[in-house]
Amino acid sequence: MRAWLPTVVERVALAAGAAASTTLVLAWAGIRWRTAVVAGAAAGLLVLVAAGVAATVPAPHEHAHAHRRAH
């Protein structure tokens, strides 16, 4: 299995969970199913993109806060 595959699967699962929960909550609140599905899909896409962007942020330097002085 490729090393990146588990990461992609986790991101897709997170996005699917966001889409499903958004859809169900909006439908439960009385929003039409079609509108709820569109909003759920948008939420899922947003989560997928945000996870991808967050993965590009480098980790902080090991001693990034060691030189800060206490006030």
C-alpha cells in the first residue's frame, strides 16, 4: 500500500462525515432534501480542501518558543 493512501482515506472519511452530518441536521431542521444535500456536499468539499491546505503547513521548529521571555 502506498504511504499517502491512509492519509487520503482519512481526509475523504472526514469530508464524508461532515457532508452526511450537515445533510442530516439540515434535513432534520426542515430544510428541503435537495438543499440539504447541496449544503452537505459543500461542507464536505470545504473540509476536504481545508485538510489538504492544513497538510501543507510546516511543523513548528523544535525550539520555536524556547527563546521567548516571560513578561
